Amino acid sequence: MRIEYVPLPGPRQRTSPAWLAHAPHRLMFFIGAANVLLAMLWWALWLAAVRWGAWTLPPPAIPAGWLHAFLMQYLVLPSFIFGFLLTVFPRWMGLPDLQRHHYLPVGAGLMGGQLAMLLGAAGWEAGLMVGLWMALAGWSTALIVLGRLLADEKGRTWHARSCFAALALGWLGLAMFIAFALGASPDWAFASIKLGGFGLLLPVYVTVAHRMFPFFAGNSVPGYVPWRPLWWLGAVWALLMVHLGLELAHAYAWLWLADLPLLALAGYAVWRWWPRAKMPGLLAVLFIGTAWLPATFALYLAQSFTYLLSGEFILGRAPMHALFIGFFGSLLVAMVTRVTQGHSGRPLRMYGIAWFAFVAIQGVATVRVLADVLPDPGLWQAVAAVGWLVALSPWVARIGGIYLSPRRDGRPG
């Protein structure tokens, strides 16, 4: 017999920042939501200032494009990643949930780090280094906490180990950027930015997709057969490291050696994961977002082949933004919406504001991909940056209110 949990009636609890400390996803998703708007607001203002010159922003201590890449890769998206992993690692391993002292320092480091760095970009001379050290402290705390969980686990959860390996590469990339800020060669910043995409974010995203998306589909679509062989994940990891190594060596003419099989693996996974029956919207957005991954490698492949055959470097940063906005951005909205709905006692469904954010991100990704091949790319880059704010602001406002409120079903967390 199934026993349903029915909360006792009582006085309505008010919205309060204190609720952020009740679960790691509450705190870290709230910080990520704030970080993404702050980072994109600064970037949109910078691009608009460069394109139209209506106002002047103080030049940051490092190139603005590098700062933008660093913020998105090491502070914005990792805020959401740590919120998810600090929640699911104990559950994947059958261990007790983490306590507040485990994740509050992580949130303080990532939120304070970004605020300090943006203040540095606005003119506070010490802001850059203060923010970098705060970010490193938050990252280090998270890796210590997650590493202890791995050490305490009796079995072997390979998805957790895959995510932790990517986080370790991310920590290395963060340390490289600090070395650059302290005076090391710009090659260290270049390596940090490349590590952030193909060493940190993409391995974490594909690992979570490999574990969770077939599971979600199996719970929602009758007759669905989950497909998640570990050989696929291992092959993707190996090829991502080949791609990363070629990029670090500036061997762009040979990226196709990794990107051609990555295109095949990504396309095959989308085909195997995609349900053949009707599925709810909250599941559909996961697979639509995942379809950006083979599209990304198709663009990288075209770029590499063209460079090999003609010496012409086409498409600019279009492949990278297909990955960052199309794949990472789409799945950010899809996964955070799902986790937020489920962990707040709300129905597991897409609602109007979430649909707007998801559809708008598809438009933003398309504009940014095309910006590098359209006339006046600076205009379209600025439009895409503003598009981020338009797409995500209503969604951020809604989920932010949820994190500041108690669960609807009265359960803890």
C-alpha cells in the first residue's frame, strides 16, 4: 500500500532568503540565475559600447572577450552544475544528503567571485584578483566535498567519477587563468578557456545526459527502452580530449579527426535516446536541446575541412556558440526547470515562461551562430547578447521566487 504524504495545515510561510540554505540546488541555482543575468548584462553593455559608442566602459584588466568566456565557463554555468551535483551525488551513491556547511561556502565563492570580477571590470582595480581567489576557494570546497563522497562510496558510480574528472580539469583551467592574471603568458588564458569548454562543461553535460535523459524518458514514455552504454561515454571522453589537445596545439586543420567521430556518436545518441512515441514537453526540450550537439560538431567539421583544404578559416566562433548557447543554454533551461519543478513540489511540466525561455534561446543561438557569417557581425553579437537577457529574465524571476519560498507540498528541502 502506498502512503501519500499530506502536509499538516498551518500558517503560510513567507518568502525569505533563509530558504536558500535549505538545499544545495536552491542556493546554487539562485546564484547561477543571478550570475547569468549579471554576466550577460555586462557583456551586452560592452558589445553595445563597442558597436555604437553611445557610452564608454572602463577597459578591463584582461581582454573583454576572455573575461566573458571565463565568467560563463567558470562561474555562471558551474553554479548550476554544482547545484545539481551537490544534490545528486549522495543519491547516486546511496549516501546521506549534504548539510549546509558543505555547500554554503561554494555558493559564497562563486557568487562573490563573479561580483568582485564584474566590479573589477567596472573599475575596481583589485576586483579581478579578489574575484579569482574567491572563485578558486568556492571551487576547491566543492571538489573536496564531492571527492569525499567518492571516497566514502562502497561501489563505483561511473557517472559520478566522470563528472568529478571534468570538474578536476575545470579546477586546473581556473588555476591557469589565475596564473595568467598574475603575469603568466597569454597562452595560459587560452588554455584555460579551451579547458572550460571541452574539458569541463561538455564532459559534465554529456555525462548527465547519458545517465539521466534515458531514465527520464523511461519514466514518461510507455515502452521506452533506455540506452546508455558506458562504451559510448568512454569514447566521447577520449575524442573530446583529442579535440582539446588539437585546439591547444592550434592544429585546426586536423580537428576533423576528432570531430567526425564525435558527430557520429552524438548523432547516434540523439537517435537512440529520442522517444518514438508522444512525450511531454518537459522531456521533449531535453532532446531538442541535445540535437544541438551533432549540429555543433557538423559546424566544427566544416570549419576544419575547409581550413585543411583551402587554408581559409570560416565560420569564426559559430561552432563554439552553437555549443554554448544552443546545447548548453537549451539544456540549462530544460534541466533547471525540471529540477526546480520537481524539488519544489510542483507538477513536472513546462509552463509558459519556461517555454518562452527555451524557444527564445533557440533564436538567440541561431542569431549568434549566423553573426560570424552575416554583414556587420558586431551588430548581431550585440543583438544575441540582449536576446539572452530577454529570453531568461522572466524565467529567472520565476525560479528565483521559488527558491526563496517553501515547497508547495510541505516537504523539507
